[in-house]
Amino acid sequence: MKDKPILEFAKMISGIFSNKEQALENPKKFAHIQIHFRPLFLKTFKCYSFYSEQRYQHDIWNPYKQGINKLSQKEGIFIMSNHSRVAESVNDAYFTPEESSEYCRGLLREHKWVTSNTVTLEPCVGSGSLVKGLPGTVIGCDLIDHGFPNVCVEDYLTSAQRTVDCVFTNPPFGRMGSLALKIMNKACQDTNRVAMILPMSFRKISLVDRIDPWFHPVVDEELPNMMFELPDGSRRKVLTVFQMWERRATRRLRFKDVIHYGRYMRRVEKEKAEYAFRTQGASAGRVLNGLDYNPASTAFLHGSRERVAAHDWTRIARFTAGIPAIGLNDVAYGLHLEDQGKEISSYLEKGCVSSLI
């Protein structure tokens, strides 16, 4: 076989590599790290390619370096090239299960956002599974040609402005939803209607307040199937929602203009705190016993202790595709609703977007 040497090398490099012995021998000079090379589908780049990441052994869920690498061979030398321009998108690509795709298409039809006369843009189209069978004209774009007919190969974030009836996509999320937010706000320039599969963190004040203020939510529903397929063929559960936003003539009131946690509590030094409140990690959203906790994941507070302790904020904290986390304004908004005589169970169940619909 002509490509047998490069195939054997691809097999050899696929795996997990560690400097454990080096780190144990001289821990002052060498951190204990792992390097992963996971093969991607051949069709992704039409060659042997890998998703790679480097991470500390003590913090394996937060890699400090990620990449997409292509393997080639020239004059008997194997070459691993880095492709950082597409790495952020491909690394973070989660292909939507058909059950959830059809659920989203059904909501678009129900609200008459797609008809035989509409033009829909899918800027992260992949092979087109999300828009399969969608009525009207569909324009598909992506950084890589995955086989969608007449795909426009481009970086959507730097592409020219278009005028379409709807932008419908499952974008790469990025760290803490940052890339999905950029794509959403770019979509708001191309259309009056945006429909996107998003991480559940888009039910929190910190992200919702950064969406184009002329857009208002119409739909916010959890997906029926959250098991997504990754580029390497593995499957992973990702907590996600489907949201539909439309442009209106009035600006949306931002939560930061309505409430600030300072109305109910203030952050203080540990020694002056009345109580500790976990903001990050598995127990995020809980009032803790005592004060002996890491300030990196804990807020030390004074004020409203009984009111805060009366509710289960862990439900809000779990609105994320990653590590549970909650902001103090998320808590303050719940107390604000309570002050208005409103039942906050719906807010705890579905987050702040539900109060805007």
C-alpha cells in the first residue's frame, strides 16, 4: 500500500502521551501534563488529521492549548501542520442529533419563519443535516466543505453582510459561549429573525444582556435529545436550548438596567462576611457552612442571607455546557422578581429568558 507508512505513523501518534516520569523526577521544573491526539474522520480534511490538546494532569477538563493538525509526508519525512484558523470551529463542533434537528425545524414552521418563499442562511452548515427538508431556499456556509450542495466556504464572522429572512444554525459554542455569541450578533446584522441551538448559559443574564438589544426572544426550549456527535465520532451530552429571537421596533430592556446585586448584598473580605456562597463548581448556587473556602470559586457576602438560602440556585448554576457557575446578578434578579410578588419557580426552572417571552 502506497500510504502504509503514513497510516502506520497516524496510528502510532493517535493516543495520550504524558511526561509523568519527568515530572515526578523533577517537579520544580516540569509540570505533569498530558498531550492528546485524537483522529478525525478522513472526510473532514480529506487526509489524516487530528484534534489535539494539552492539559495539566490536575485540571484535565480545562486544556490550555487546543489545535487541529494535518498529517502529510514529503520525501520520507512526516509533517504535522497546525491549522489554528479552523481549529476553534472544528474543535468545538457538535453535530446535532436528527431528533433535535426536526424539533427545531418544527418550531420554525409552527411560527411561520420558514415557508416556500423564504431564504434561510445556515452559516455553520456542515453536511446540512440541520436544514434537511427545510422549505424555501437555504444558503449554506462553513469554514470547510463537508459536502453541502453549493456550500460557500468562508469565515462567517468576517463575511460580507447578507439580507435573508432567517439565520438558523447550531454554531460552535466557544469558551463560555463566546463564539456562539459572536455568531448570533453577526446574524442579527443579516436578518430580522435568528434561530440558534445554544448552550444553556444563554439562559443567564451575563450572556443575554450581550445580545443585540433590538432583538427579543420568541422561543426558549430545551432540546429533546442532547447527545451530540463530535468530529472524531464520539458522542457527548451537552446541555442545550433552542432559541428564536426577532427584531422589533423597541429596544429590549437589559437586566443590568433593572437590577444589580448590590441592592441585596455586597461582596466583602472573608473576615467580614456573613456567609459564603459558591459561584463555581459542582456545588455552585449553594449557601455554604462556614467561611473556610477558596475565594476563586466562592463569594463572601453580607446581606440577605436568609432570602438567598431559601431558594435552590443550583438549578440556575447548571445552565451551562461546562462547569456549573452562577453570577450574583442571577441571584439578585430572582430576589427582584420575589419583591414584585412574582413566583420565581419559573425563573429557577428556565432562567431569565422566560421572563422576556
